[in-house]
Amino acid sequence: MIQLQLEGKTAVVTGATRGIGFEVARSLAKCGAKVACIGTNEEKLSKSVDQINSEGGSAKAYICDVSNAEKVKETAKLILTDFGKVDILVNNAGITRDMLMRRITDEQWNDVIGVNLNGTFYITRAFVESMRKSKWGRIVNISSISGLIGNPGQANYSASKAGVIGFTRTISKELANRNITVNAIAPGFIDTDMTAALSDVLIQGIKDRIPVGRIGKPEDIANAVLFFVSEEASFITGQIMAVDGGMIN
Ligand code: NAD
């Protein structure tokens, strides 16, 4: 793991219950940041936060559906009261509702856009004022290679993740003069619950297309997040970094 000195910094990670979000929250905490972990499943989130704290970190759980604008406002208020400020934001919460485009229902479309794109906007809007006041901030949005190159069966997901890329590039320009950097990571195929449902044959097919010859781990994404939030990355903003083992080169 990349080692940073994040003592005195407060981070918010959405979708921190499991998978990539959990590993990101855990890594930030290992570097000394206080971490507000947002998720929807109270029991699972509480277990994840307990694990981070038992490893010496400082994390607190907040139950919030990021697609609900009102709930996001309430939760942000709570977090800002508890921590006083937010320096680092990782918009990681995401869902899939895969289906060929001609069969996607309104609900499947709206659910995915609601969490992946609207959620990223609601959460960012809620915390950006705190970063503007401090004149320092780091926002990292978790997009996907599907948002860069498209993927059959994921029109809703690809559109939401491409939306996150446009959002990232635009707000990086709006916030640069306040020392706030905004970047996105586009993971390739990462071994989490989200991808666990795929068949072994499909997974082998994907693995064959990854030049480094292995499936990604949540730690691969967490390390990229740590790089973007580091002081050393202060001249990098508006960038989209694929972390995919070379898959879309
Ligand atoms: P996951 O399903 O294991 O975890 C998703 C997390 O988001 C969970 O903690 C879940 O509770 C949370 N979440 C879902 N809906 C939410 C909501 N409405 N409000 C708040 N939290 C919510 O998935 P993962 O693989 O860890 O994916 C994390 C991110 O990485 C997602 O944005 C995903 O699209 C992206 N991504 C994953 C892969 C991959 O291969 N796993 C590839 C590209 C991009």
C-alpha cells in the first residue's frame, strides 16, 4: 500500500460497506485520515467500520442512499457537525442493472443513473463548500472503463459512468483555483461482489483480454486513490486514469 501522512484530514467514502469502497476507506484510515463511511446496509456497514477501527483507524458509519438528494443533505450536515470539515471525497457508490438496451426498463435506467451519476453530484455538491473554505480538497470519482469504451448490456451503466467523466472534467475546472483537484479512476475488471455473479467462463474470457494476466483487486484501485489524494498529485486535475491491467490500451 502507498503510505501517505493524512493525519488531520477528514475523508468521506461512499459505498464503503464492501469491495472497492471498503478498501479505499481502509487505506485512507491506515494513512491517518478520519473516515466517514457511507453505505445503505446498516449491519454490513457497521461491521466494515468496526474492522477499520480494530486495525487502528478512525472511521464512522453513516447510512445514506446517495441517490436521495434530501437524505444526502441531512447526512452531510451530520458528517460536517461530527468532523468539522471534509478534505477528501471519494464517490465510489455504484450499482449495475445490466440488460440489452432495447430491454432496459425505465426503472433499471433511472436506478443506475440515480445512484452512479445523480449520487455523485448530490454528494459532491454537499461537501464542496467545506473544501472551498479550507482552500484545499481532493475529489476522486470512481467511473469505469465501460464509461470510456462502452460495453454491450450496460447502456445505463456506461452512460452513468461517462456522465461521471464529464462531471469530473468540468468541476476540475471550476474548483482548481481553490486547490481542489478532481480526478476519476476507471477500473477495469475488479474482483468484488459486483463481479462475483459472472460465470467462470466469462471471467476467464475477460482475464484473457487483460495484458497483465490477472483480474484486478480492490487494493489496485485504493492505491490509485491514494496517489490522487497525495500532496504530490497537486498539479494533476481533470484526469481519468484507467486502472485495468492494460485492457483498453
Ligand atoms: P460493490 O457492489 O461490491 O459495492 C458497491 C458499494 O456501493 C456497496 O458498498 C453498496 O452498499 C454501495 N451502494 C450501492 N448503492 C448505494 C446507494 N444508493 N447509496 C449508498 N451506497 C450505495 O461494487 P464494487 O465492485 O466495489 O464497485 C465500487 C465502484 O467501482 C462502483 O462505482 C462500480 O461501478 C465501480 N467499478 C467496479 C468495477 C468492478 O469490476 N468491480 C469495475 C469498474 C467500476
